[in-house]
Amino acid sequence: MAKKPGGKFQLNEKQLGYAMVAPALILILLVVIWPVLLSGWNSLFDYRLNDPSKSERIMTESLNLEEYADNRYLIEQNINELSEAYPEGEETFNETWAVVQEHHEELVADEGMASSYQEVNSMLNNYEPIQDDNLRIQSIDGSWGSEFEAAMGEQIEAVNSVQQQAEGDIAVEIGYLAAQLDNLQGSVLSSNFVGLQNYTDYLFNGRTWTALANTTFFTIVSVGAELIIGLGVALLINRAFKGRGIVRASVLVPWAIPTAVAAMMWSYLFDGQSGIVAHYMAAIGLISDPGTLLTTASGSMFSIIFADVWKTTPYMALLLLAGLQTIPNTQYEAAEVDGAGSIQKFFFVTLPLLKSAILVALLFRTLDAFRVFDLIYVLTGGGPANATESISVFAYKILFEQQNFGAGSALSVIVFVCVAIISFIFVKLLGSDLFPEKVKK
């Protein structure tokens, strides 16, 4: 940073460039890097929303004060009522409450825990939601937690024994008491930190590698077909002919349709009973039966590739058309002077000058195809028998359908690593073609 004669500072060109890029870098950090870091953090835990004991990220043994205080209050009320309504079990009920009280006094002997408990209990009495996780989840001594769980287990057995001797509504109420004791026992949260276990579990899981194989096959075949067809379409609409504007606009229609809508449309067209595309494919002998397109492994893979090629070939053609229009006509005129025909001009003029545009198009489409989710999820759901399940669909099923956030986050990180590797291959190994100014002379 240079200093002006008047005492003011002035940024040089390099520093000014960094200053202009800084907002974009901050935005990338917030939008891209932060979700990846959060997924990486979640993947280190056995974090499941469908299991109350694992619905939090717990590093050390802890106590859910909200659940503890709530169930302790319910147990006290229930024991008072049952002691009057069922004298035969009064001794057991009083002993149970004495055990609960004994461990409670040990818990609140710590001033910090006592203060937190009083605050939580006061909020529950006033029907206030406890949104502060630091207040709701408190670390506890491991010995207290294990002793408390063991003691509650014994009391649950004792209450269940009393329930077996009771009848009618009393037996039901005693069952409620046992359930409340079980909930009180469940308020002790063991650490669910598992380190890299989620990664090792799924990296040695055959379904993960099947999903990666499906994704890779889909990516290679669909992107390859889109490149060939898209290049042909780009060469066609690059020529001057009557109605070229209408043709260019109509070519982009499939790409403009939302992917989920297009997938639903193709699911009707490929349907074995009423799908017109499936019917005509069977009529001309391309498939043995109309139902094979969505009910067999090979037919379903063909269906999603066909739908993807139809949907995104216009995008590939658009990128290649932009590259074609940067090629000066003087190159073709010089080739004609040298006696080159149409095929020779294509291979020795068009393709070499279009190489950078092709690589950019391949980069965008490969990354997009490898992350495919909505097309497969709507069209086949990953079936039949996971034959078309991509790694993104697999991660979605684990993350949201099974509510296993830890394992699902690990799969999401695996997808991120795969996409990063693909980007590295294109940008670094093929960087001399994408950025020729960096090639050493």
C-alpha cells in the first residue's frame, strides 16, 4: 500500500484486485464452504432425528434438563395420585420417588447445575419454549449418569411388577408411571461422537459403491451423448438459413422445462400401460415389452439417460454454439484455399479451435450430471432394486427419509469430494487448454 504525499494511502493494482474479489470470496465462504463444514461436523456423530437419545450432537455424557425436569414433575404427580388410589403399591411408589429424589439432590449439589435446573423448571411452569441448547443440554459426571440409569432401570422393573398385580384403569396409570420413568432415564444422553465411523461404514458398504457406479455410468454415457448430439445441433443452428431464430428458440424449450416436471412427463411417456413412447419402442422392436422401461434395471437406466439427454442437450448445444461463433470465417476461407473439404475443415479447423469451449461445456455438464438427483428421484426413485440409485439419491434417502443426519452428512461429504476431484481434473490437468495464457513458453 503506497502513501500519498498528503498522508493518504492508495491501493496498488494488486491490492485493489484483492479488495474487489474479497466480497465474492466472503459470499463463497458463506454459501459454499460453511454448509460443507457443517456437513463434515455432523458426519462425525451418530446424529439421528428418529432417535430421541441421538437427536443432539453430544461430545460428552450430558443431561437433557428439559426432559428431566418435565418427567420428574409428572412422576411426582403420578406417584401422589397412585399412592392414594392403589395402597397395595404405595410402598413401591414411595421407594421409587425416594430414589429419584436421592439422585436429584446429588445432581443439584452443583451450584451451576442447580441454577440451570431452576431456570428450566421455571420456564416449563410458565409454558415457555427452551430454545437455548446450552441451557437445555448440560454436561454431567459420567458416574452420576451411569448410576442414575441403573437405578431408574431397577425402579422401572419394580413398577412393572406392581402393574402386573393391578387391574383396569389403575394398571394403565401404573403403566404411564413406568413410561415416565423410562423417559426420565432417557434424559441422560451418552456421547454420540463416532469420529470417522460413518465414513468407514459407508465406504465399505456395497450399496455406496453401487450408487457411485450408477452415477459414474450415467455421467459418462449421458454427457458423451449430449456432447455428440449437442455439437451436431450447434453446427446446424450456427449456419445461416431461413427461420434460424425460431429453430434456436425451439431447441432451448426442453432445457427451459423444470427437471422435476420433465421427469414426471417422461414417467407418463415410459409407462408400460399407457406410455406412448414405450408403446412405439415395443412396436418397432427396440424393446421386448413396454413395461421394461421402468421395471427392469437396464430399461430404467436407459430411461433416465434418455430423459437427461433430451433435457440438457440444448444446454450443451448453447455452450458449443457460443464457441463456434468465436471462430473467424477467415480460418475456413484459408482452409478452402488449401483445398480442404467439409470433413477436413471440421477436424482440422472447427474441433481444434472449439477445444476450450468443449472442455468448459464438459466441465459444467459433468459436474451437473454427477450430482443428479431430481430426475432420478422423480422418474425411477432409484429403482428397481437400487439399479438407478445415484449417490445423491442415496444420500437423500439416508439423510431425510431415514432421518440419519450423521450418515447422510458423511455421504454428502463423499459427493463433495468426488465433485472436487472432477473439478481438479478439468481445471488443473486440462488447465493448459482452458487457460492457454498460463502455458509456459
